[in-house]
Amino acid sequence: MPGQARRWADLRVQVAYRCRRLNTGHMVEADQRHDTREALGPHALMLFFVSEAPAEPHGYLLHTAYRLWLASPESEDLPRLLADLAEVVRTNIARAASAGRRWHPLGPDASMVNGGDMSPPPGATYVGVGVSTLDSDQGRWQQVARTLRDGSGGRYLSAFDLKGQCYVLLTDGSALHLDRDPQARIGVDGIRCTKTLDPDRPAYWHNPHANLTEQGDDATRELWRRLGTLHHTLTSHLHGGRPA
């Protein structure tokens, strides 16, 4: 359906921009709280929902809730963190069902999030999950953060100069990776997606990122697999077999 194709393409773009904004905010907040009792871990969870909004160009509004963790050995291991989250989701679903309730990741009981749009309009639909990470090809967050303070980076840097990444899976079957690079050339947005961001592309267009989740090194593919397990668990529960 052409209208649905355009809506999903637009949603992928909006999710990418939302990821960029959240990753930047995550970086700045982590920098401000570095080496304090409230220091933040390098990874954050993002949950995406849409609500119907007929007055909007594509008929929807995007809502994003997120979860930040305090710095700890557990919060620095992203694959382990994702595996633990999937197990927590399964436990919460089963516990609520045994009490005759239906669990929801936004609460009010056993909420998965602590920031963002934690109370979207009734009927808002789950459309995906993602992670924001401050680790990048510049180095691990803890390592890079120290260069902001000891001058070892060779020149003055601030958190606004540092890169970050986001990984997202959506219920239309697409995967998206954002490489947020403040030093990127104009026109380079750092977005890779398994499906088009432009519904007007010719049908014969070759997408080099169609197999995105199978590309990269072993650690990256493992991250996608762990995120996929969490996404499948949430989708199966929240959509209950209905089309996502």
C-alpha cells in the first residue's frame, strides 16, 4: 500500500533523527556526570511508539521513551545488558499474567524506562526498540571521556566533538544503524538502513545495507542478535500476533 510505504519510510527517518538527538543528549549528560556518584553508563535503551494523528502529514506522532543506567560493570557490557533485559521482559510478562494483569514496558508496574515519553496517548502502538551507545571507533566511552580531561587527545575537545552510535529494530522488519559523527562532511548523515528512507527510489535501486544485521565484526553481529531477541519478545507480547 503506497500510503503505508510512505508512512514507514517517513517513520524510519524520524526514528533516525530522534536517535541522533537522544544520543547527543546521552553524551552530554554522561560527560557532565563523569566521575561523580551519579555517573552514567555508556549505553541506553530506547522504545518507540506511534499514536494516530490525522492532522500530521503522515497521520502519526512518534513517541520515544528511554532508559539510562548508572555506571557499573554490568551497564558497560551491552550484549549482556540486552540479554538481561530480554529475560526481565519475559519475567514481567509471566508475573503480570499470573496476577491477571497485562504488563506494559512503560508501566505503571515494572517500567523499563526512566525518561522521555513515558505516558504516550492511550492506544499508542509499539513500533521498535533501539540502543544508544557512547562507544564508537574513537574508543570505549570511559577511555574517550578521560581524553576530554587530561589533554591526551592532542587538542581541546568537548563532548560535542565525540561520536556515538544507535542500533534500532522496527516492527516493519527494518534495521537501522546511526553513526553520529559531529565531524562528518556536509551531506553525510551516517544513517544505514535495511529498507529505504525514500519511497520514491526506483524499484531497481540496490541497497548496500539490505543485510545490515549480518555485516560488521562478531561483536556487532552479536549485538544485533541480542537486540533482536528483545525486540521479538516485546513485539510478540505487545502485538499479540496482530500485524505490527
